[in-house]
Amino acid sequence: MKTASQPGPLFVGVDGGGTGCRARIEDAEGSLLGTGIAGPAALRIGVDRALAEVEKACRVAIEEAGLPSDALGSVHAAVGLAGVGRKGVLEELVLRPHPFRSVIYAHDATIACIGAHGARDGGIVIVGTGSVGFAVVGGREFRIGGYGFPISDEGSGADLGLHTIGLALRAYDERAVESSLTRDVMMRFHNDPFEVVAWMDHSTATDYATFAPLVMRHADAGDPGARRIVRDAAEQIDELVRRLFECGASRVALLGGLASSMQPWLAPDVQRRLVPVEGDAVDGALHLARRAVMKG
């Protein structure tokens, strides 16, 4: 890691998601100066809390870079945040005071896509707690799905959890065949369906997604119910990938916490067309920050 002794503009890229916030500071030559992490920064937790975590991650990066605490005021920032697409949110963000020399805000899928393809055109399908298809083609952005759980985010970790719990309850009622998967799920609730109901009343997409590793593990072990759930989820991801190609994306990458475990379940034609990821979302944010300064 390079020390921050040379002159020239500084850039910080930030990826603010539902599980945490990551920041990286680079100099004009693209050398890494410092990194920082902070808590969740998805906008569903509130704009104030999200921006506070963004600033916290950036200040940690500033400290690691050996820069003075007021150096943030000379840094050009690009911040990707989950939830920017909600109505009125971007307008609210740009009116907020910020500690940077300049800042641009973007959807977290935008920076992930730019990073995945080294700032070239392409598409991504994110498979994590939620799911979304996103592409940048000829300066246009295409967004497919990802409207939020439970009305959307098909094939995601939360969606897997929802279907898994539903199957477990049906098996409890003897409307579906009991299996090792359904027994494991019900054991988490002391075999009491009304504990499931009580849990449901205050659970989030993140809570549902905690069941995704369980169903994936049982599917890989051959549990019929688990395999059916995972196959159905994979078909939803297949649809997202194919739709991005229809939108003109010449290359599509699979991202997210469930990407590696879900990929073997995808259709052969989809697997053949996927490309490796070149960089992460923070790389994408840094590309945006540099582009904004060059345009300026």
C-alpha cells in the first residue's frame, strides 16, 4: 500500500450495502492508499444512518492512509448505495451536506456492474440476500427485477428461505413429504408452526436469507424438496441472465454471496455465456469518481 505523500487529486469509492459499507482511497495514479469498513449502509435503514456509515468507512480509510482528519474535504467520492432507486431518494441525497470535495451517488448495482467489467459495457446478475439484473449498454442502464422482497428478488437468498419455510410448514401439516430439510427447518422453531408465525411477524429479507445455506446444502446432498426449490430459483436467475443479453449486454457476470453455489444449478446455455468478474463494486465506484472529475 502506497503512502499518501504525493500531490494530485484523491478518490474514494464506497460500496454501501445491507450487510456493510466498504471504502477505498486511491491517488491520481490509481495506487491504493487506505481502506475502511463500517456498518450496513442500505438506504432502507434511513438516509441519516446510511450516510453516517459511509462517512465512518471513509474516515477509517483516511486514517489508514496516514492522511490528516480534514483530508476528506479534498477527496472526490463516488458512493454506491442499496436503495438509491427508490422514489425521491437520489434527490434527497444530493441536497444533503457532505464532507467531500465532490460526491456522486449511484445505485449499488451500477457500481457493481462497472467494476465487474472494468468500466466496459456489460451486465451483472446479483444473487445475494436479494437479486437483480443490471446492465450498462451504450450509455443506457437496464434494470431487471430487484424490486424488493417479497414481491420480487426471485432466486435470491430471501426467496430461497421463503420457499423453504413454506415447504416445511406444508410438511408439518402432512401436505408435503417430510424430509431432512423440512425437519431441520422445523427444529429451528422447536417443531412449533406458531413459532414460525411469531418469527415471520418481525423478520426481514436478511432473516429469510439465513435459510439459504441450509437449503443449498440439502439440495447438494440430494434432498428432493431442496433440489426442487433450488432448481426453481436457478430458473429465475436464468431468466435474468437471458433478459440482459436481450437488452444488448455482450457479457454478463454473476455476483453476490450465492453466486458460486447457485452457478452449477443454472442452465448449460447460461453457464456457457457467463464471464468472470474483473473487479468489485468499490472498483466501479472509483471508476465513477475519476470519470466525474475528468468530465468536470
